[in-house]
Amino acid sequence: MGSDSDLEVMKIAAEVLSDFGVGYELVISSAHRTPAKTEKYTKEAPARGIKVLIAGAGYAAHLAGVIAANTVLPVIGVPLNASSLGGMDSLLSMVQMPSGIPVATVTIGKAGAKNAALLALQMLALSDKDLSGKLVEYREVMAKKVEEKDKNLKS
Amino acid sequence: MGSDSDLEVMKIAAEVLSDFGVGYELVISSAHRTPAKTEKYTKEAPARGIKVLIAGAGYAAHLAGVIAANTVLPVIGVPLNASSLGGMDSLLSMVQMPSGIPVATVTIGKAGAKNAALLALQMLALSDKDLSGKLVEYREVMAKKVEEKDKNLKS
Amino acid sequence: MGSDSDLEVMKIAAEVLSDFGVGYELVISSAHRTPAKTEKYTKEAPARGIKVLIAGAGYAAHLAGVIAANTVLPVIGVPLNASSLGGMDSLLSMVQMPSGIPVATVTIGKAGAKNAALLALQMLALSDKDLSGKLVEYREVMAKKVEEKDKNLKS
Amino acid sequence: MGSDSDLEVMKIAAEVLSDFGVGYELVISSAHRTPAKTEKYTKEAPARGIKVLIAGAGYAAHLAGVIAANTVLPVIGVPLNASSLGGMDSLLSMVQMPSGIPVATVTIGKAGAKNAALLALQMLALSDKDLSGKLVEYREVMAKKVEEKDKNLKS
Amino acid sequence: MGSDSDLEVMKIAAEVLSDFGVGYELVISSAHRTPAKTEKYTKEAPARGIKVLIAGAGYAAHLAGVIAANTVLPVIGVPLNASSLGGMDSLLSMVQMPSGIPVATVTIGKAGAKNAALLALQMLALSDKDLSGKLVEYREVMAKKVEEKDKNLKS
Amino acid sequence: MGSDSDLEVMKIAAEVLSDFGVGYELVISSAHRTPAKTEKYTKEAPARGIKVLIAGAGYAAHLAGVIAANTVLPVIGVPLNASSLGGMDSLLSMVQMPSGIPVATVTIGKAGAKNAALLALQMLALSDKDLSGKLVEYREVMAKKVEEKDKNLKS
Amino acid sequence: MGSDSDLEVMKIAAEVLSDFGVGYELVISSAHRTPAKTEKYTKEAPARGIKVLIAGAGYAAHLAGVIAANTVLPVIGVPLNASSLGGMDSLLSMVQMPSGIPVATVTIGKAGAKNAALLALQMLALSDKDLSGKLVEYREVMAKKVEEKDKNLKS
Amino acid sequence: MGSDSDLEVMKIAAEVLSDFGVGYELVISSAHRTPAKTEKYTKEAPARGIKVLIAGAGYAAHLAGVIAANTVLPVIGVPLNASSLGGMDSLLSMVQMPSGIPVATVTIGKAGAKNAALLALQMLALSDKDLSGKLVEYREVMAKKVEEKDKNLKS
């Protein structure tokens, strides 16, 4: 993430990964304030065993794009609602990448942090049957919760 | 894709996958007009060896979300510029998924179709070193083209 | 509605229906988290005597469209202001349905929940003269309230 | 519709109604230029056997709201892309009705004209089993067309 | 104004008119809930000596347009920030009037209520030299206040 | 108007004024390129018998606001669709005037040019019964045209 | 700045300039309420040794453009989030200047006030090596702070 | 600029610089496709005597921000209208820079390319009296052209 002010939202992604027993690193590194660190971290990521990169940033959120420009690992972007524009600036700065360098963009804010983690898990599950099974279970638990709420509503 | 009118854009994704020697299927199935077919196709996809699903749709583009609701395979959404709103309707209908069911959304239109294919390849490359190598080469070729254009400009 | 967090808004629709003595069911079922339940509920609705379906959802609000894809009963969509975009994401996800599968979309939020119930009553009143009469009375009461407020303002 | 320039789009609604064998009137009457005519037409509509009103208008599209204020018949609004804002002005002028007077708003433009007609048919079908059956058939034909396009794509 | 909830904002217009010693009426009448009253009030306005009409409304704000359709007196529209869209719905519903029936639209919200009153005074001042003089003085006072604030800032 | 490229739109306002037999001047003067000329013209306008000022401009359209800052005559703003943003930049630059200095903003583009002229005539008609009568006639002609179009449609 | 209500944001710019030991003046002068003062201040600025002008304003923010029209000194615009539109009105009123008169527009709000000061310093540093060195140091301190936050996060 | 497709717009900036006799380089280098080249070019720019950097890019336009992160020279951003969103994506990606790293953003498209060059000249003119004089002359010529157009209009 680009700033420690993004931690409140991005830790939701970390929690989901923890729940699935998948290792992760939380890193603060800015596309603009620490470009060298961001570049170095990204380029060394594959050698350190990192498979997927999740970038959360607000305003003109270049972090995901700058990371994506330095790796062929999949990069997921979480647009944050940090300015007065409701996150529309961050969303467009992430999703509207020119052709050649994709960023997998998810929902603005907390829902996006959760979805980013789940999307990363879905990517990893392509070669990990256990993880794939856990994702199926997760969906079933989620569905049951909705059904329970529906029952509570009726009683 | 949801309609054959989306073919002109979505075939760009197919071409990229062809160039990388990765198999794919082009399917027309609508979230709204053929919901049963869409659900059936999605649920049978893993058994048929499909790893990543790319959904291109315009207007209130539910296709990616409806697919994502029926699988734990990664789903990539390509918002199409089909209505009078420049694709903003399709973008928000794809990227703003509520928490729990992610859609990896990319650029609106042709740039998005290309990026969707590249993102799918990046996901597959997580467990395919050859493919990873090809993606690195692709980046190098892309960089060389930019440099050539720069040289042409100067001469 | 797609989530119990939508209840605060959607119960306004329920209250209007109650006031008119028209039966209704409040159901929590998500287009994305419980797609099977949503499909089953929708398909069984006509046999259970349901005439009109009202769907309230936020973010990329697919619920109304997914319901509409599975029935020829009229479907009314209430876009909810749940994300950081003021409900614009939900509005466009509901109203911009591609041709063939309409969603009758109303105002974002609480005004929309009320209007959804009134619109459903107007549809039912097409074959129910009593209900039609009640709607006319409701309008008169509403007009009187405005006139009373106007009088209060002046005194 | 508010102007004869809206005819090109709104006749699509007429054609759908014709295809279903349902009678209709095409009327040009403006909320702003002929308010008396619009009011008179709306108030006399029920006595003339009219069940549902479809209003297509561009710019600050008040037509649907003005009609809805003068009847308890269901009013469907088709926002038209007539100004330089892609129909966003017309959409918001129709869908954002204050509480008490609903307008059933559909897609901007041609897709909306078609959907308005289908929505009107769905309302009428609530008390017309034949029509309901025709709508089910229409859906099946629509689904078959999608499947045919899918087959053509593959061959 | 369309509702008593608009009073907090619209009374600012009243205060400005009071300060200039110009008579006014505050009326609550809705384009949608009391269309007949709105039409009647508007049509009788000239005979009662009313010169300019100011309409404040939120959501799909038709009030100004409906008034303008029934008079050739100048109509000023104040878009109110009443829904979740920051007043953009109300602004477009007022300012984007189709050709033939103008609404003089001013700023969204409180600044707009003040400006509506000043604009009305400017119109009246076209044939009232005293009022014109007062407006010039008002500008001078306003300029002095800015200069005083500037001085306070420096000391 | 701010530029000769605005002439195509703004001459529509001139034609309406001509049709009503009301004198006018067409002036090209820019808020940014010729600020001194704009200020001078505005300040001398009352002495030259000018009653209402109409400003048409595109992009960040400051012209109306700059004129309004230099006079207590009513200023009407016509936002023009000159950039790639559909006139939204020009609309917000005109209508969102801070409190104290109103601009009477009308529709973006050609409909706005026409409406600006009609609004100016409505202001002048406050003290000119003949003009007021002509405006009433104009409305009647406009209504008849709509009714003729409606008749043509039916035959 | 156009109003003392802008002081809370704009003093951030002043603080940055102080930190760099660069002199500045804080002035309240409005494009609309005190146009003469704004023009006079701008025209006399070069003679008084002023090198760069920073204008912060909300709503239809003409201040930067009006200043830019009266000088060839660089003018930096800070759009403020003062109305209900999240600063989008102010942003477009500043950045969308027609060709010929540029305004160097920065981020909406507090981030923009800081960036405006830094941009002004970068301009001054073009002919001031000491200042250029200080800016390089500032960047290093900023980078270190990010790295410290990253370390704190990990421990 | 990020791509040779941007040349048509960005050459306008080059022409303005030529007209003022100020040297420049036209470079194609992408923030995403050639990040290393972009970084290298930016870091070496001061040593090669470059004073101001102008970046033109479309879509999620990171180029200006990425350059700004690697230098303390002033960076001017020209948002280009390259996608289906009218340049709004590019504008927000440039102007909404987080605090610490400013980008001086100008108008979207051709007007912006011209303004970027003029803004660069204004910065250089801070320490170049001749250039400052030329800018004053340029303004006078521009003003004369407006006045000529005004005269032509009248005759």
C-alpha cells in the first residue's frame, strides 16, 4: 500500500489471507515517494516466492500500474476512497491501464480489499487443489450466512 | 461475451491468447437472455479444464458477476462501450462487486480485451514457467517497439 | 434484498405495502452469494402467487437483473447508496439493462423504496379497482399534507 | 414522446407492442411546450382504456414525471440521449423522482424503448395469461437467437 | 419550494429579498404531489403582481420547469442537494431544459438560494433605479468585507 | 461570446432576438485573452442602454462570471460543448458561482442559446407589455407546432 | 484565495513555503466580489518581486483563470472542495482553461495546497541551486518517512 | 509522450516552443511499457540541461506522475482524450497526485498541449527577461486576434 493511512482498509485483505492460511507481506511503499523501493521490491518479488501482488492506493493511484510495469506476476489494484471524489479518481487511475500492462481492479474500499484477497486466492488455487476446496467451502459458508439472515428476518 | 456485437472487441483477447499458444473458447452467452446456459457453462468449466474466464459485456454488464457467482475460478471482466455513457455503466457494473465475489476488471474496450488476455496469461504463468518466460519476452518486444517509435520520431 | 444491511431502506417499501393492505414477503437473497436460492425463489414466485418483485441492492447491483432474467413478472429495482459513489454504481447496474430484459428502476435509496412499493401497487391496481381507488386517495392525502405544510409556513 | 425527433427511438417500443398484438397510441406532447395537452391526455387516459403510459424524452426529461403526477396508472420513462451529456441528464430527471410519485425508468435510448414496451407487456400480463405465455415464448426465442449466434461463432 | 424540507435553504433567498425591502411569498407546492396547485399558483401569479418566480427543489427537480411551462415570467431554479448524488440530479433536471422554455439555473444549495434572490433583484432592477442602486451598494459592501478579511488575515 | 468558434451556436440567440424585434450586439471578447476589453464592455453596457448580457463560452467558461462580477445587470450563461467533456466543464464553471454574484445558467449548447434569448426577453418583458404579449403568442405557436407534429404522426 | 473560509486549506501551502524559507503573501481577494483588487494585485505582482501566484478557490473557481489572464507569471490553481460536488466543479473550472492562458492545476483540497507550494518551489528552483538541493533533501526525508512507517508496520 | 498516437496532439506543444525559439526534445517513452527508459531519461534530464518536463498521456495516465517521482524539475501533465471517457480518466490520473509530488496539470487535449508549452515558457521566463517580454507580446497578439475577429463579426 502507498501510505500507512491505507492500512485500515488493506488489513482486511491480510485477514482474509490469514484465514485461508496463505502467507503474505504487508508493505508500505509509494509509487511517488519511494519509486526506487517500489521498483526493487517488485523486481525481487518472484525470487522471494511471491506469486501475486495487491496494491491499494488512493487519489491518482499509480501504485498498481507502476508495480505491474515491473513484473509479469498478476497485480491486483484496490482503489481507495481517500480524496473528495469518492474513489472515482483512484478507480480510473487503476482500471484504465493502457493496453499491454493489465491491472486486475476490484471494488473501491473495504469490499475491494476483501475481494482482492479472494481474487489472489483464486489465482493461487489454479495450481493448489486444497486452496480451491477451501474457496468452495468459503462460498458455502457465505451462502449459509445469507440464508441465516433471511431466516432471522422472517422470525 | 454477452452478444455477437461484442465480438469485434473480444476477438482481440482471442488473438493474444493464440499468439501465446494458449487454448481458449469463444462463447456467446448472456447473463440475462440465457442465464441457464451461462450458469451451466460456468459450472462445467473446471471439469473441462478451463482455468480462467473472461467476460466482456456492455450496458449493465452483469455477465462477469453472474459467472463469478457460480465458480471459484478467477473471472476477468472487460467493460464494453456499448451504450451512450462511454462504458461507465459497464465499468461500474463489473468493478463494484460487493464483498465476497471478486471480478478482476480491466480497461474499457479494446485495450481491456488485450489486457484481459494478458492478465489471464499472467495467472496461468504462476504455474507455467515457459509461459512466464514468454510474458517477459512479450514485455521486451513491447518495450523495443516503443523505443523504435521513439527513434523514428527523432529521425 | 441482497443483504440485511439493506433492510433499513427496504422496510420502507414493506410499510407502504402494509398500509395498503397488500401482502408481501421480505427476502434476503444475493445474486452473487446465493445465486441458486435467488434463481429458485424467482422461478417459484408465480406459482406461489407473487405478482411483482422488488429488488434492492447496492454496489454493482445485479440482483434486479438476475431476477428479471428468470421471470416475466415485472421486476422493480431500488438502487441503494452503499458504496462511496453515492449509489451511481447501483443505479447504472440496474437501469442500463441491455434490450430484452427490463428492470423498472426507481430513485436511489429511501425515496426509491417508497416509490418501488407505490409502483408495484400501481401495477397491481391495473386489475384491482379497489386498489386503484386507494392510490387515488393516497395522492389526495399526500396533496393535502403539502397544502397543510404550506399553510403552516404562512402562519 | 416530447418531440418528433424522439420518434426514431420510440417507434421501437411501438413495434414491440405491435409484435405482441397489443394496441397502443403514439402521441407527441411536451411537458413544457404543451403542458395542458399533456395533462388532459393523461387524465383522460384511464377512461379511454389506456393501462400503461410510456414517456420518452431527452434533456431535463420532465415528461414522465409530469404524466405520473396526473395519474395512478404505471408510467414508464425512457431517457433519451438528445443533448451532449450522453443521456445522463435525461436519466437523472426521470429516475430520481422524489418519494410519492414513481417513474419506472429503463435504459437510455433504443434498448430502453424496447425494454419499456416489454415492461408494459409484463405489467399487462399480470392479468392476461395469454400475454404472459407470449412473453415466455419471446424469452425462449431470444435465448435461441443467442445460442444460434454462439453456434455460428464456433463454425 | 417543493417540500418543507427545502425551507432551511430557501429561506436564505427570502432573507436577501427582505434585506432589499422587496416583497415575496414563500410557497410550498410540489410539481408532482400538487400539480394542480402549482399550475394554478403559476397562472395566477402575474395578476397578483408577481414578477419573478424562484423554484427550489431536490432529486429530479421538475418544479422550475413545470412552473416555466405555465408562465412567461422569468423562472429561477435553485437545485438542492437532497439525494445521495450531491445535487447533480437536481442541477441537470433544472438547467438542461429543452429549447423553448428556459429556467435560469443558479448554484446548488445555499449559495444558490442567495444567488437566486440576487438574480431576481437584478431582473426587477431593470425597471427600478433605486433597486439598481441598492445592488451596486450591496456589491460595494461585499467587496469591503473581503478587504476587511484580507486585512484581518495580515494583522 | 469568448471566441468566433462559438458563433455557430450563439447566433441562434441572435436570431430569436431578431424575431422578437429586440436589438442586440454580437461581441467576441474573451475573459482570458481580452480581460480589459471584457471589463470595459461590461462596465459601459448600462450607459449604452444594454439591459441583459448573454455570455456563451466553452471549457472552463469564466466569461459569464467575469462579466457578472463587473455589473449588476442580469447575466445569462450559455455553456458550450467545446471540449471532450460534453460541456460539463463549461456548465459547472457557469452555474456553480459562489454566493453573491449570480449567473442565470441555461442548457448546454444550441438549446441553451435559444433559451438564453427567451430568458432575456422574459426579463425585458417585466416592464414591456407588448413583449410579454409576444412571448405568450410565441408559446402558443410553439404549442401548435407540437400539436401539428402529433397530427402528422397520426395520419 | 477567494474567501477566508479557504484559509484552513491554503495555510498548508504557506507552511511548506515557510519550511523552505521562501517568502510569501497570503491574500484574500475574490475574482467575483473584488475583481478590481484581484486585477490590481496581479498586475503589480511582478514589480513587487512576486514570482509565482497560487490561487485556491471553490465552486466555479475562476480566481486562477482571472489571475492568469492578467499576468505572464506562472499561476497555480488549487481546486477546493467547497460545494456539494466534491470539488469537481472547482477542478474543471481551473484545469479546463481554453488555449492561450494556462493554469497549473493540482490536486483538490489539502493535498493540492501542499503540492501547489512544492510546485512553486520547483519553479523557483530552476534558477536557485540551493532551493533545488533543499527539494532533493525534502524528497529524501519523505522517502525515509515512508520507509520508517513500513518498518513500524513490520515490527 | 507515452505513445506515438499522442504525437498529433503533443506536437502542438512543440510548435509553440519552436515559435518562441526555445529548444526541446520530443520523446516517446511509456510509464508502463518502458519504465526503465522513462526513469533513466528523467534522472539524466537535469544534467543534460533540461529545465521543464511535459508529459502527455491518455487512459490511466501515470507518465507525468512517474516522471515527477524521479525529479524535482517541474512536471507538466497534458491529459489526452484517448479512451471512451472523454479524457476524464487521464485528467484524474494526472491532477489528483497525492501530497508531496505535484504535477502541473493543464486542459485535456489540444488546448492542453498548447497551454503546457506556454506554462513551461512562463516557468523559464522567471529567470529570462527576454522570454518574459515575448510572452507579454504573445498575449498582445492573442488579444489583437480576438479584437479582429470581433471587428470582422461586426462588418
